[in-house]
Amino acid sequence: SYRVAAARSATLEQRISDDPSTFRVLTGDRPTGTLHLGHYFGTLANRVRLQRTGMDVLLVIADYQVITDRDSVGDLRGNVLGIVADYLAAGIDPAQATIFTHSAVPALNQLLLPFLSLVTDAELRRNPTVKAEADAATGRALSGLLLTYPVHQAADILFARANLVPVGRDQLPHLEATRTIARRFNDRYAGGQEIFPVPDALLTQAPLLLGTDGTKMSKSRGNAIELRASADDTARLLKRAKTDTDRTITYDPVARPEVANLLLIAALCTGQDPEHLAATIGTGGASQLKATVTEAVNEHLRPLRRRRTELAGDSSHLLAVLREGNARANALADVTLDRVRTLMAMTY
Ligand code: ATP
Ligand code: MG
């Protein structure tokens, strides 16, 4: 559950500061659009921080997962390169991190076959995030790929033998599935030996940032503030963000989730605490709150946005980064798959 994962994240932070060299990070994003504030505060800023401790960081751009809940891949190439630009603009160092698309790594995808044998139909169907995503794709029947994508994510994580996965709260059920798959594989084929480490989720202070409509900020829901948005667009989007009618601004995530969410965004951008910001705004109401958040976001993202504009104009550089990452990921995946096939007696 969320409480357990949040407590676990605090313990992990201690272990990370004790010895970062015992961790390898894998996480990623669906190329269904460009990255937004939810990504940034939920996982991207954390990835940059972890990379700066010297950790090995792998970032998957999950291109096959675009078609879990839609019939078309959309502007896939543009979205993939846009996400590479977001990563680099946020401070991911391509010389150190491995950025790859999972479609370019066949051995990773082959792990899906043994992994699917380790989960039951009932386990797949009770995953709450899959249920929520299936409900969000209104009018669509649940595709086999949507039902099984948490297993595909297990392959994304385990092919690299990663043990640390900085993600948002919606990913916790999938991380649980990955942990189960790692344990079952180790038990069934390796006599309990740790062929696959059992990875941990790492949450931030903003594990579930809300969008302008008060539901999870998502690329697919039209409620996001993109990292690349202009200062004016940011102001326009925040102006119509859902709040409430109480003119006295207080930080109360349970009773006033939308107001608290805006305060949290401003707090994360400025390094102040949200209660203090609420007190500063006082009886200024939603308009004063939104002005404060807009200023904080635009100020905090200014350098990132400047870098991103430069990067976006150099698609050959972005492609070169991706090709290099794909080559590294393939080398790693080939080793893992060889090991798996050997353990499964599939050597001829
Ligand atoms: P889509 O709507 O296409 O699924 P998304 O906005 O949900 O897009 P993903 O690519 O599915 O983004 O998620 C990538 C990572 O970002 C995951 O680790 C996810 O938990 C995290 N993340 C996404 N949205 C949020 C959010 N609103 N708050 C915190 N973390 C988030
Ligand atoms: Mg998502």
C-alpha cells in the first residue's frame, strides 16, 4: 500500500546516502506526449538527483505501451524525441545514463514470455491501476496489452537487474507485480538465488500530483502543465485550475486537495513549506494562490525551458543519444536473456 511504500522510501533514502553504489535505477515514461510537472516532481527530479550520486540510471521510453489504450501510435517519433529533450533539459547526463526505447531491445521483450507464465489471470485483473486506466479509456474494451503491461514493465526493470525504481504512486501495483515476478523466477529456476533483485519503488513528496481538473495530472487527460509550456501558457492553464470558494488559503491535503496541490507545486518550486506559503497568501483567495504558483513554476522552470528549446532544435543529437542508449541496453539485455535461457535449460 501507499503508506508502506512511503515509509519504505524514507528507509531507502538513508541507504542511498550511506552507499549509492549498491543501487541501479530503472524507470521510464510512455511516449504519449511530453513530460509535465507531475513527472518532474513525481520522478524526473529524483532521477537527476540519483544520477548525481554516481548511480547507474536507465530510462526506458516505453513505446509499445502507447498502444495499450489506443489504436494509433500518434506522433511517436516526435514524442520520443521530445521526451529525450525533456530528460536532458532536466539534467539527465547522456554520457552516464542509458536512455532507450524498449522496442529497440528484442531480448528485453523476450523476457515477457517466461514472466507471463509466472502470473495468473486473476492477479492481472485485480491490478487497480490497470482498472483505472481501462476506465479512463472510456468505451474501449480492455486490450490484452493493457492487461499484461505490468508484466512488460517487469521485463523493463528486471532485464537491467535494477533495484531502485523512482516512480509516482500509480506505479505501486506494478512494482508489486515486478517484485512477485522476480521472486517467483528466482525460486522456480534458480533455487532461490537472486538472479533478479527484488526492486523497490522510490516515491517523492509529490507521489500523485493533480492536474488542473483535480484528478491525476496525466499526458492523456488534457489537465497537465507541460515542462516545455511557455510562461504565458502556464499562467493561462493555472488560471483555470480547479480550486474551491474559501478565500482563506490553508494547506489541508485531505479536505482541500486542489488548493493543497497548488501550494505543494509552489513549495516544491521555491523550497518553502506549503503551510508557510498558505499563511503568506492568507485571505488572498484562489487568484492570489494561482499568481503565486504561476510565478514559482515559471521561475523554477526557466533554465530547464531554455535548455529544452535548444535541445529540441537538434534532433540529430537527440537521436544519437537514443541510439547510444539502445546499444547499451541491448548489450545488457543479451546477457540477461542468455542467463535466463540457461537457467531454463533452453540451450541447444
Ligand atoms: P499517460 O496519461 O499517457 O499514461 P502519464 O502522465 O500517466 O501519461 P506515464 O508515462 O504513464 O505518464 O508515467 C511516467 C512516470 O511518471 C511514472 O513513474 C508515473 O508514476 C509518473 N507520473 C505520471 N503522472 C504523475 C503525477 N501526476 N504525479 C506523480 N507522478 C506521476
Ligand atoms: Mg500513465
